[in-house]
Amino acid sequence: MRHVYIRGMLGLIWLAVAVKSVLSANLEMAPLYAVLGAAFLYSAYAAWKKDHKGGQMK
């Protein structure tokens, strides 16, 4: 379960970096950071959903 939290935190960090990148006008790297953040968050969600089949842990 710990890996789900780590992936979620990394996803949020990547999204925060994407926002900072846009605000600092570094638009070349912002899409990459946003895609990485979305990928980490999706991975965390998929793992969480698999571990919590129907809201109950295995």
C-alpha cells in the first residue's frame, strides 16, 4: 500500500513542477511534466483500486 502513497506524492510533485514551469515561462518542458504527473497519478489510482476491491482491503 505504501507504493500507492509514494506514486501519488510523486504525481502531485510532477504536477506542481508543471505549474511552476508554466508560470516561469518554461513552456517547452511543461507538457512533459504534466504527462509524468498524470501517469504517476493514474498508476497510483489503478494500484489503489486493485488493492481495495469494492472498498475493502484484501
